Amino acid sequence: MAGWMAWLSANQLGTCDVVSAHSLMPEDADVFEAPDEILLRRDGRAFAVDASMPDDVLRLLAPAQGRVHGAALARRLGTTPVGEGATTGEAYLKTLAGVYETAEPGSIISLRQGVYARRRRMGLESASRWRFAGLLAAAAAIMWLASVVLETAAYRSQADALRTQTVDLISTAVPSSNGNVDAALTQLRQSQRIGTASVRPTIASAALYQALAAADGAEIRTLRYDAATGQLTALVLISNYAEADAIAAQLETAGLGVTLGQARQTGDQVLAELTIEGAAS
């Protein structure tokens, strides 16, 4: 955040806002196509996923009979689009800025809080210069939101939504498990060999939630699945660095390979990155 503020100030844009892309999702859309990501709204909650997410997982996340914006996205979901998405970065930023300008006061959560709070309100309505500033701020949020850790209710809601979506995935993939993670893992292991560098997101995310029992109070902040490499990357908020090793040990016991990435202190807690993949045969 300090780096963003320095860049904005250097470009005479120090009073612009910074907000998350999914909080600016158009009201007339439940699934919205963007250049590098997809915005979804389900059960009253909006969130974003990578455009590279596998089609079968995307269909599980998308609401049934949802309003889809974007022709290519509609084809992936096997439905008919009701509106256009954003096929270019410029079109996407214009859409986000338009929602920002017409939003009710207080309905959008700003990422500029505490020492980074704005000194005065922006005036996007009357000057194209401030409109451009809003576009730049939205672009910064889209590119780096996954790496920003802020103790806000918006992030806690996103973590709860990820947990709910994972349970839904398990229930859909293994209906006989009735949402029980342990039972689902047992059945999935019987039908799939875990011995390559690729792992299904359902298996990896279920095993991760099971492993969190080794760290009291741990929270998953983000999950990202790379279909090209078959890896699931998770950012987990834990009490100390030792808990990252404990979670990794639990995942390895479940037959998965784990790589610990960057970890950094945030307040009295630690944000650790774990990359989960199939264990080598």
C-alpha cells in the first residue's frame, strides 16, 4: 500500500481511491467476463476468480440461472449471455469506474484506511482528470489485491465465502460424503492416483482445510488454482512461522507435495504462502 501511495503521489493522483474490483461488479450481472479474471455474485456475495479456472469448477461456482455478461464466458457455462463483458483492459476499467461513480455513498469499501485514508473526497463527476485517477486506482487493485492483507470485514467475508464454496465443491464431487471432508478425501484417493505434479483443486482445497486443524485460529485469505501446472496456491494467516511447518506436515501426510513460499509478519500474525501439488511417485 505504501508503494501504491508513493506512485499515485508522484503522478499527482494522491487523492484517488483504491477499491477491490469485485466490489464494483455491475448490479445487472451475476457472472461478468474480464480480461484476466471473472467476477461472480452468489448468495449476496461478490468475489473474483482467475479466468484460467477449469470450466467444471467455474460451473460449480457460478449461480444457477445467473445473468452472464460476456459471450465467451457464456459458452464456457453452456448458457446465453444477457450482456457484454469486458474484453480489453480499457473497457474493464471504464466499467469499474462507471459503477464507482453511481454507487451509493458508503456502499463500496475503500482499501485506503488508517494512515492511508484520503484527505478529501474525489470529484469524478466533474473532471476527466479524476476519472482517469479512479481508473488507475482500480487497475492497481485488480493487479495486486491478492497480495494485500488488510484486517477488514471485506477480507473476512471473502474467506468465509471460500470456505463455503469448498464445501459445495466437495458435496458436488462426492455426493455420498454429505460434505464430510475426511470421507470425500478417502473416496477421491481411491479413484485417483496421487503421484504426479498435478492435483485437482477439490482434493487440494479439502486437504488444506483438514490440515488447518494443526494451527488454532488459522484463516485462509486467498486460494488460486493454476490449471497449467495443476498447483493450488494458498495464502494462510497463522499465529507463527512454526504453524506453517505443521500445516505442511499434515498435507504431506495426506499424500500431497507442499512448497512453502514467502512468509511475512503482519501485526502479531504471519501470512504464509503454501503451494500444493501431487506428491512425486
